[in-house]
Amino acid sequence: MTVGKVYLVGSGIGSINYLTLRAYHLLSQAEVIIYDALVDKNLLNLVSESCLKINVGKRGGQASTKQSTINNLLINYCSQGKQVVRLKSGDPLIFGRVNEEIKALEDANCSYELVPGISSALAAPLLTGIPLTDREISRCFTILTGHQPELLNWPALAKIDTLVILMGTRTLEKIINYLIQNGRSPDEPIAIIQNGGNNQEKMWIGTLKTIIKQVSGLSLSPAIIVIGNIVNLRYMSSSVTLPLAQKTVLITRAKEQSSQFSLLLQQQGANTIEMPALEISPPSSWEQLDLAIESLSSFDWLILTSANGVNFFFQRLQKLGKDIRILGKIKIAVVGKKTASCLKQYHLTPDFSPPNFIADQLIEHFPESLSHQKILFPRVETGGREILVKELQKQEANVVEVPAYQSGCPENIDIQAWEALQNKQVDIITFASSKTVKNFYKLLEKALNTNQKSDIISLLDNVCFASIGPQTSKTCRELLERVDIQAEEYTLEGLTKELLKYFG
């Protein structure tokens, strides 16, 4: 019987950029993940499709799952032999109720491991350029919780150079009064950092006597409060000056697609939300592809126009017990940098790839006469563009099209993406194919319960649309009535470059 284990993991300040490698690996291997409300939902993309995801809330001032229920969930799944990740924001041992969970696990003889995370108490000030120590004005700092400030030793705390307060926005006025009553100057600087480390980050800087008026009537949670002269020693943080800092990018992609594009954008300061707009699955029947593989020696060229086509073709080749050496005499043409990269994973290099990585130029630049060439074209079963096949046939090529995979629209829009769109938190939407545009539009129609284009256009009125190439841009204009950015090089790297140029 498999032995279960619970990993009490800190997710850090929120962004995947600041997740520890240990946490990253544990998430990818988790069978059950039990997570808090403040955890960045993008981290859930790291877990497998089969992983059970349980949201237990745990956010101050809001309804959440009882601690006893959480304890029982951990024990029950661990006892079933599952690898369980208990994902908490920040560091699990800084003002988290991990002690109660550890005690419950120990009483039930459940194995567990603590995995640190970067606490917002340290990261939020750093990312806004506020150092917590300085040889002259801040030789020490203290981290405290704002809950029940009346129980704290304010005469002692008032003497400490720098105070970092978590969960203190609702008791801010009390905290300030205690500090001033115990000798702190009303003119002392204070910073309130809300949503530190992500695109909704806001900061208010004032003094102990002015800050209450500055934030009057505002909802500040979740926030970190920094009090001390060190606030005046604020540096211009590089994270603030990155080209896509404070921008939220909604990435429409295939459900199974990797997050490499997200990482490219996050390195430039963007907050990313990945929205599945395609569902890739096997074809309705393998018969045609299997017959083509059995007669591979009769073909002159194999044309592959997507990474999905590459993967499904070679996986089927292996399933049928064939070796890639069976392709020895067949020449391979690929469309797209990503397709070529995917082919390389099977230790093969294409014989031809058209300029600008687009299918429309494959015919024009083909390295030899197409007349009477027998071409195998494994492709999406339905919904693909027909222009390439028609152009090949015009050149008297014998084209054998076989379905290698299906590409469909997800049943419903991703919840995190939908909430961000409704709350006008999305600055940019990227489209890497015409089909992602079409499916995105369908998902919005269903979510809005409308067939009126004006409703969709109104929802997206202030959003920048970024397209990977001409065909995708054409679909954007047909459905969304505009496109704002188009990559010059029709790759995700090219699209990233164009975004940096536009916003930088």
C-alpha cells in the first residue's frame, strides 16, 4: 500500500516567479491540493489534470472552511495513501494556522513535511523598493499581526526602528494611536502595500498623522504595513520599471499547452492569467492515420503544421511499434518555429520550413516541384484552414489528409479569467491562432448569455488585443472588430517582442 504524506507548502507572495523549486516539484506531483483563498490561482496550472483541487478559503473577514474540517481533509487523504499538498500563501509558519494542522497530523500518525515560502512581510516591501534594514536608520525590524493589538507590548514595539504589520488594515487607527501614545512621532513615515507582487498592487505613503485620512473609505486588505523612517529610503525597484509591470495579460491557449509563454511575459513584469480556449484530443478514429503509417514508404513528403500534429503522429508511430527510422527516405516540411522545436524532441530536423513560419508561404518557397509528389498531411480533424491543401493540389501534388487530433472548445470559460474580465482587470488578451479567437468569443457568448456582439465588445472595450499573425488578426477583426498588436515574427517570442515595443 502506498504511504501517504502531507506537504505543508508556502506559495510565497503569489506570483509563480517567487515560488520555490521544491514547491514547484511538489505541485507537479500532487494527487490532492488543498489551498487557501489568497493563493495565486495560476499555481493550480502546475498540478496534473487528475489532481483533486479543494479550495478551503481561509481569508480574514470572509466565510471559510472550519479549521477542523481542513484537518480532517488532510488526515483522510493522507490515510488513503495520497500525496497531499496543503498550499498556503506566504510562508506556512508565519501567522498561518499550521500549528493546528501539524498537531492533528501528528495525533493521526500522518507523515508531513514543511516547505518554506517567501513571506509577503519580506517580499512586498522589497518589490516596492523599501529596504527593511539600514546601517543608520533601521538596525532591526519586527513582524507582527494587527489582530488584537491591545494584547501587544506597545512600549517595547514603539522603540523598534521598523515595524512590518500583517493583517492590520482593520485595526490601523488603533495601532497608530498606540504608537503615538508610546512616543512615536506623528510625522513618522508609513507605507501600506496592497496586493504586493501582482498587477493589482497599490501603495499609499504618508505619515502616522495623515495616513488614516488618505485611505479613508478604501478596502485595503490584503495589505502589508511598514512603519519607520526606512520608508523614506525607497529605491526604484526593477520590478516596477519592467515594460509590462502592472499589466495583466490573459493568454488564450490549448488546455494542455505548456506555460512557456506565461514565463516569457512574467519575466517582463506581467501578471498572467491562462485561459484554456482549446481542448486537444485524439481523432474520432485512428484508422486513416494507421493506414498511412503502414504505407509510409510510398510518400515523398510529410507536412506538419502544428506541435499537436507532430506529437500525435509520433505517439501513434510508437503505439504501432514503428521506429522513427521508417521515415529515413521521407522528407519533412514543417510550418512554425514551435512545430520545428517539437520535431526536434524526436531527434529530427525538418528538410524545409517556410519563411516567417506561416503556411501561406510553404508553396511559394517549396524547395522542389510539387507535381506528382505524394504528400502525407496529418492534421486537425475538423475546423482547420483548407487553403494549404488547395494550393498543393493546384501544383498537382497528391495530398493525403489524415485526422491526427481533434481541437474543440471547452465547455465553460475559466472562472479566474471570467472574474478578471468582469472586474475590468485584464489589460491585454493574446491570441495564438484563429481558433483561439473563435472559441474565446463562443465562451464569452455563453458566459454573458447573449448573441449580441455589442455586449462582448462592451465588455472588452479597454482591452488590448494582441495577435500572433495575419490570419489570427483577420479573425480578431471579424469577431472583435479590431486588433491592436500583431507580431512581425509569427511566433510567441515575436509576439512578446511586439508587446514590449508597444508598451515599452
